[in-house]
Amino acid sequence: MKNVVLLTIDTLRQNALGCYGNKRGLAPFIDSLQDKCTRFTRGQASGPYTQASFPGLLTSSYYLEYGKPKGLAPERTLISEPLQEAGIVTAAFHSNPYICGFLGWNRGWDVFYDSMEDEVEPRIPYIRGHVINTKVSDWLSSHAGKGEYKPFFLWLHYMDIHEPYMPEKKYVDMVDPSVTVSQDEMYSLFENTLLKRDTSDPAKITLLKKLYDIHVREADTYVQEFFGTLEKLDILKDTLVIITNDHGDEFNEHGGLSHDDKMYSELIDMPLLIYDPSKDKGEVSDNVVSNLDIPPTIVHLFGLAPVEGFKGHSLLPLKDYPRTGVFGEAIDQRSQRGGNMDKDIYYYREGDLKIIYRADIDAWEMYDLREDPRELNNIANTSPKAEELKNKLLPRVRRWIS
């Protein structure tokens, strides 16, 4: 494969996609790609919000690997760095302040756009997907639009599903014309319900979820537009595309809203699709995999030697994937601005068993995801497997202190 694209969609829940069982048709284009995709059914994010998850996605390392995060630790290797050293052209386009150049995420990129110097709308703190696509299209046209070009790695990230949920009317009409609230009412819902994590009114939570779903449909149109650009420039046939998220979003499944320091499926389950234009039949993998496996997979796809320091494993070829369980970790990001290290949480998943540990209150939870997919029945005190999973998780807990 000549080129690799990593397309990440902020806040996209796995169960929002039809290929993962959603019947609402929110992502018809992504769903239409399945004949050329390897789909991973048990992908897990390494954290429940951007700062906790992106170290996995782009550096194949864990969030708390080097203690309290202060920007991107120099010990981490960004996927862009070994690729650039190998002569592969690297480009990144996104609009998330937590992964901006100021915090060190611009290492190893030939082109790095993070929107930090651009004006954004007062209520919507990110650059929209169609603008990201225009910038990507301009770059691709200049780099690869004239025939011969050097192989490239492109990362693009859409923020459009992220709160505040304020979809435009054209997308509302595509998904749910019964939603008639104004933009002012949408913003009020964000300020007074979502930001306050107020779950007291089920009708408001239902409306928030409808607005979220409409944004999923919007993001799908941007994915379609991007694939159209690759097709138009005649480079899709030489380009493999990895589609995933950084984390999901909660709508009172476990007493909250948005994406805080929790490790339940609505935040951790990761849609993960690898689109390969040479495929004529889709594949499905039930391996429990981590987003830490994405950088080693990209290195493998370019035919490069494994990168020392990457904690993950290449997902391909499927038969050689060695891992049996995956970890994740986070801190309470809402306290003390940068997060409170004393409020830390961890999970370990193996097969359909997941164990969660809150270190600050020494509390364990464990769920059998096959029997209890909504994670409502804590079996930490009754499962014969609990001790085994605890012993696998405990070495990760507060390891920066020792």
C-alpha cells in the first residue's frame, strides 16, 4: 500500500454505526464501505476523553506513563516521527486544542494544522469538518495531484460530533425533522443541562441524544466528501484508511453526561475499521484490541521495522495478533483544571470480562459484557475470575509513584 490515512472522529460512539448494529442509518457512507473493510468488534480506547486516549492513538503509549501529563512527554514517540525519518511525507489536520502544537503534538509532521491561530464561532469552539476537508483537499492536490508523488501518511480529525450539540438544519432534516429547537435552545441545553451534568430531566437527555445522532450523520457526510477527494485525485486505489474515534459520549447510561473519568462501554468501545481498496470481501475480527495498536499497524503497513517504545502490536495480519487483554487509564480531568492525580481510574479487559478500579476510593467493578452489555451488574465480589483480573490490573495502578 502506498499511502495510509488515519481518520479519527471525536466522540463517535461505536454503537452509532450501522456496521455495529445501529438501525437508524446515521452513517450510511461509512456503513457502505464494509465490503472493503476489516472491522474490529472489540476495539477499546485507552482512555475516556481526548487527553487520555490520544497518547494511545498517536504514540502507542498510555496516558499516565510518565506521571501527570504536561503536554506531550519527550519520551513519547509520535507516529509521525519514524515515518518522517523513513522518507514518508507526514501531514496532520485537526481542530482539538488538547492535541495542538503548543503542547508538543506537532513533532515529526511535514504539515501540521491545528487551527489554534484561526477564529472559531463563539459557540462552537472548533473548525468544521468541511473546512478541514478543504484544507486536506488543497494539500493532497498540491502533493499528489500531478501524478508521481512520495508516499504519505495523513491524519485528519473531525470535531463535529462533539458538544455543544448544535447541528445545522440541513442535517436535522436528514435525520429527525421532528427536532424543531432553535440554535439558542440547543446552546441553552448545553449550558444548563450538559455542562452541569444534570440528568434530572429524561426529556432533555433524549433531546441531547437526538442532537448528537444528527451530528453523527453530519460527520458521515464529511467522511464521504473526503473519500470523494481521494477518488477524484485518483489516489484512493493506493490508499488504506483507518477509521476510528478517540472516545465516545455518555447519555445517562451511568449517571452522567459528556465524557468524564469513567470506563464504561459508551465511552471506551471503539469503532475501528481498516479500509483496504484491494479487498473484495469484508473481514471481521473479534480480537480485543486497543487504540495503542494503531501506530504499530501504520508502521507495519509502510513495511518499516517495529518502533521501540511503542506499547501496542500491529493489528495485521490478523492471525499474528498476540495480545490477550487491554488496559486504559484516566484521572478526574474536571478537577483542578489539569486533572487530579489522586482521582485516578483504570480498566483491564480480557475477552468479555472487564474490571475497573478507582484507586482514590479503593473500589472495584467487574462486568461480563456478553451477559450484561449495559454494565449494570457488578460481579467484582462474586466472579471466580475477579482475582485473576485484579492481579493483571494492579501493577498499572499509580506506577509512577514507585
